[in-house]
Amino acid sequence: MGRDGDSRFCTAEQSPPPPNSSSKIPQPHHSQHRRKKRKIIFSETENQSQSLTQTKILAPISTGTSHTNSCKYTPYARKERQHRKRKESRSEYALRQWTYSTHYASNCVGKVILVSYNILGVANAAKHPQLYRRVSPKYLDWEYRKKLLCKEIRGYRPSILCLQEVDRFDDLNDLLEKDGFKGVHKARAGEACDGCAIFWKNELFTLLHEETIEFQRFGLRNNVAQFCVLKMNDNFLGADATTRLSWAMSSRSVLVGNIHVLYNPKRGDIKLGQTRLFLEKAYKLSQEWGSIPVVIAGDLNSLPQSAMYQFISSSELHVPLHDRRQISGQICPAEYPRFHTKSNWTRPSIHRWTDEELMLATGSRLSHLSHHLKLSSAYAGVPGSSKTRDKVGEPLATSFHSMFTGTVDYIWHTPELVPTRVLETLPMSILRETGGLPSKKWGSDHLALVCELAIANDGITAQESPATKV
């Protein structure tokens, strides 16, 4: 109710007539006397109320809605304002829901929340304005975005972060350090200044080893990748869980890999070559540190129905069966007009590859490509809604701007790790309503992938249950 509706401000004419007054009309001087008396009473009441209110004031609340008082004060104003801000902050991300796995996980020990996020490099956003025609310049400003990104990341309560397109590492490091994170950064070679960064909760992990790949040294452009061997601290697993770890987990370490693959859709040979080296190094490091579990994340610039996806998930690829310009599937129309099946991965025709292209893709002139890791997708391993997932289980879209809508970001893991839940991406209908990313609520043109991984103990993997264990 507004100020005009407050009963304290009703005039005498607005007041109901006194009882038994219908037969007699009061004299004018009596009516004037009653009005003066009411005004005096109301004035005294307001003065008393104001003096009492001023003695109790803690903080004023100024709102855009009308109240019975023109400016309302309460003893609990500060607490109310803080509660309202917390509620609004929670509602901002309410559209992204956790989906839980149906896998048997009672024999799992320790859980880690991993976030993979292409945060949109500042230089990249400035160089490609055509991608953000419907985005307000305010939402592209780094000072605005960096606070929004850190606020979003903080809300996921992550243990490990894999970030791509990082060209303001010091800014992020200063903000995330306050939340107990430590991080390492690897910048791209050449003119581009963005790169990859891995952060971890210092109370949960200790960095044992760090290694990077500069693909330029192999003639594979200037992209980079990085690896961290993280040892789980005692307070990560707890005393009881530590004693129950199987021999395969006795080292209590995990290998985290982070990569941003070349964008150019036509250079499938470069994309395959970068991914091949990345997976070879991951396997080698895993073996060197005692066959430790592996989790890799990043922007692969490849769609789920692509030959690149097949190579990672199936561990092999017969290169000549695929057109070099379609290795990543990026030339497909946006928004998943059709879904892929395994029968679509191989084509009957043989495409011509030069010796140079085969060398870049496979590291030799052989046409067959393979890797030794047994990788599963975290999102594909947890059932999801058709509003946010394709038929394989990958998100419908992890990137959205004026020129592209689709999935290019992934989290992969070896069988020693079990995905217990994943955070769904935005439904396509809601994503379209934003007009394009970044936006008021989302600080990048990508959406963060968030999953919770548990350590499979006693040989039980993500696909097994006690009934199937021999």
C-alpha cells in the first residue's frame, strides 16, 4: 500500500459518519473543530513515533517500492539486506541443477569437484567484436567479468579448476588466493597472450610435479597444454578412508591435464596432432607416477559427433576415413540439428591426406592413430535431461555467441575415478533468451563444466557394481 492509502492521513471528510448521524447534519463549526482536533492528535502521534524510531535505528532501507512510511527503518535492516543479497545470489544460478549418477558409489573414497571453464580472454574479446554484436560493452569489460567469474566459481565450491583463455592470470590469482587456491599458468607462444591455468585448493592438495607442452615446438601452432600431479593431503580423504585405499591408489595422487586445442575448423591434422601429443604425455606421466588416475579437461574445439570425439573416447581412429576439414565437426549447423551414432563416425570413402598432414596428425606416415588411456566423459557418464543433453549424454551447448552455438568443452577421466554428479548446462530456450554470452549473469561466452569425481576403491569402476565384481 502506498502513502496515500495510510489511514493516518485520512481527512475528516473521508472518515465514516458517526453513529446515528444520518438524521442530523452537524454544524459547520463543529466539523471544523473535529478536524483541528484530529490534526493535533495525528501530529503528536507522528512526533512520538518519529522520536521512538530514531532511538532504535541501525540502518535505513531505501527501496523502489512504496510503503506506508516514506522511508522505513528497522532495527534489523542490515541483516535483512544481507539476507536479500544472498538469496538473489543463489537465484542467479538456480537454472543450473546438479544431476546425480545412478552408479554404485558406496565403495568410493574421497570426492573432488572439478571445474573446466574457458573464461574468454580479454584480447580475444577485443579482437572479435563480430561475435558479440548483441552483448552490452559493459558485460565484456574485464573489471566487471573477473568479479562475476570468481563469484560464479566460488559458488561451485570447487577443489580443482582448469581454465582456458587466461590472459589476466595475476588478477585471477589474487582473487582466488583469498579463497585458498594456488595456481600455475602457461601462456601461449607467439603473438597471442592467453593460455591455460590450473588451480587447486591448497588445503586439499599438494603440487608434486608440473609439466607443459608448447605445440609450436612440434610444428603444431602456438597452443599450449599443461599437467599437474596433485597429491591428496590427509584432510582430503580422512584417516579412515586413507587406510582403505587400494594398492592402485597408494600414492594418493592424481594427474590433472588442461588443454585448449586450435580453433581453425579446416586444420583437422593440427587438431589431431595436438590431442595426440596431449594424451601421450598424460599416459606417460600417469605411468611414471605409479599408474595414477587421470582427469583431463579443456576446450577441444570439436563437437561430440566429430572424429576427434571418437578418437578420445574409443582410443583409436583410422585417419583417411575422415575429411581433414571435418575432423572437429565445427562446420555442422549449430544447435544440433541431428545427433550422431557410432555408425556415423566412419565413412566409406577414403580421403586424401598428404604425407605432411599425416605426420602432423599421427606423428608418422601411418594412417592409424591410437592412445593408451581408457577415457570416459564425465557428463556422458551421468544421465541427464533432453533439455540440456544430446543422445550421447554431452551438453547441447557449452558455448554461445553470434557465430556459434554448440559443445566444445569436456571433462574426461580414467576408470579409477567415478563421476557422482554433474552440473547441467542451460537449456537451449533459456540460453537463447540471453541473446549471447557473456551476459549480466555469465562472465564468458562459454559455460563452465562442473563435475564431482570420487575415487573408485577395491577395483570397482564407474561402470561396475558389487554384483558384477568377481
